[in-house]
Amino acid sequence: MTTTFPSSRTTSSSRTWLDAVQADLRQIENKMLAVSRMGQANLDAGVATIITSGGKRIRPAITTLGGRLFSAAWPDVESVAASIELLHTATLVHDDLIDGADSRRGVPTLHSRLPLGITVLTGDFLFAQAAHLAAAANNVRVVSLFAETLVQICKGEILQAQTRFTVPSLAVYEERIYGKTAALFEAAAAAAALLGDADEVQIKAMARYGRELGLAFQVVDDALDFLSTAQKLGKPVGSDMRQGHFNLPVMYYVQDGCIDEAELKRRVEAEEDVEGLLHDIRERGFVQRTLESAARYVENAVTALLDAPSGEATEYLIQLAYQSLERKA
Ligand code: IPE
Ligand code: IPE
Ligand code: MG
Ligand code: MG
């Protein structure tokens, strides 16, 4: 078994964070594939397609870089990073079913090709395999973090479902995106510290880095739903609004008095020129304002790293955080 990080065998300056972890990510992907087979040809092919169809691998990259920063053993980092990405994959299988999305990473979603029951159970199977991988590092705090993260994801998704067609307060919006997305980023970063030689202050710093970056990541995702195309994103666009998920751009739109909340709800529910609403929100600069707000979360993430050791991996974590603001997919 390899005990050193595969990517650390090649070094050169001016590398990006992605160059720095690419070889590690390949091993992590192989680990995910190995545990995702159920021995049923059509299901296995469907799951393998999702796993290999080009996720950005941001979460396992964070765990890998964090693992290096705190000198964690590679086999533990490999298992836990694979666990986090598999947990992410499982949430996407369920999320796409709930959202009725037809594509993900440019390929048809599982529920669009398989019966709903089988899709739900396949997601559950991936959750369970992710738990096995989390346990493989033999660290009780990591297992407990895994369980707590899943609790938060469920709560976030339920809160989102329950607050459809209402304009949330900033506190409720943050609670929603923390649960949906930031809790897993928090776990990705904190688990690395737990596997390594970090002290409690450093564990907290990594957790905060992950949490703030995760909030930024979801805010950018909510902006991209207004800005991008389905082809670039590999998933549907404009769908949050149509489904009554009123995110930050819509919250600003209502707050600035451009539309009354009751009128917004009526128009979206009646499907009356939603395209016009999307256009108006973009034109009036509310998506831009949303991206500015994401930048503030990224600043918080980078500031949190002041309490972490400085090193090459820290620089890559900072680079990754800023780059998440530039992403187009
Ligand atoms: C999609 O996550 C779900 C959100 C939390 C917005 P990613 O944008 O990381 O998806 P992949 O893994 O790169 O496809
Ligand atoms: C995803 O939120 C959060 C998950 C827990 C999967 P979204 O519904 O915004 O993610 P996309 O836009 O479908 O990737
Ligand atoms: Mg979705
Ligand atoms: Mg989205």
C-alpha cells in the first residue's frame, strides 16, 4: 500500500492546486469505483458513469491538501476523501430525483433511466459505502463528523423543500445553504485536520475554512443558475426560480422593492413570464451583487487559514478558494 501522497512524487513551482492533487484524485476515484459495484451490470454501469463523468472533485481536493498540511497518512486521507466524494455523489442522485433534473455532469440522471425506487436505493447504497470508507480510517471523530454531515444535509434539503415559494431571510438562506452544501465542505476540511497532527485551534480553523468556502460555493452555484447555460453546467439552468427556490439574487430583487413577494409567488406559481423575471434580475445587477457576496465568504475562508500552519498546501487551499469565485461550471 502507498503511504506517501502520489502527487508529492512530482514537484515544480507555479503549479495550480489541481496539478498538485491530480494523481491523488485518480487514486481516490479508483477507490470510489471499487466500492460502487453491486454486481448488477446495468446499475453498475449507471453508477460508474456518474462517478467518471467529470465532477470537479473540489471536496476531495480539500481533504487531500489538508491531509498534506497536517502530515496525515495517505491511506487514511484516500479513504476519507473517497468517502466525502461518494457522499456528495449520493446526495446528487437524490437531489436530482427531488429536483426532477434530467442531466448531471452532461449525462442523463439515474432517475431518468431507472425506476424511482431503484434510484433511491442506489443512492442509499452509495451512502452506506461512503460510511464504510469513512470508518476505514479508524478515527471515531471522523465517523461522527460523517454522520453529523449527513444529518445537516438532510435538514438543509428538507428546509429548502419547506420554504419553497417564500423569500427567506438571510439567516434562513444561510441555514439552508449551510446544510445543503457548506456542511460537507466543512467536513472535507476538518476531517483532514482530524486525520493529521492538528491541534484543536487548527481543527477549528480548517472547519471554518471549509464552511465559509462551502457557503461561497453554493452562493456561486445559485448565481450560475441565472448566468450559465445547461451545456456549460451539464445540468439544467433557471430551474431554482421555476421550482420556487428563491435564492440570494431573488432575495435582493425583493428587498430592493422591484417586486412584491406575493406578486413574485403568484407569477412563478402561474408560470407567467418567469423568463422575464430571470432577465430582469440579471439586468438589474442582482446576480453580480450575489457574486460579490460570495467573495466575502471566500475572504472569511482565507482568513480562517491564518490559524493553520503555513506551507505549500495552505497556498493551494487559498488558490482553490479564490478560484471557486471564477468557476463557470
Ligand atoms: C454540485 O456540486 C452541488 C452543489 C453543492 C452546488 P459540484 O458543483 O461540486 O458538482 P460536481 O461534483 O463538480 O459535479
Ligand atoms: C445541491 O443543491 C445540494 C445538494 C445537497 C446536492 P442544488 O440543487 O443547487 O444543486 P444543483 O444545482 O442541482 O447541482
Ligand atoms: Mg439540484
Ligand atoms: Mg444549484
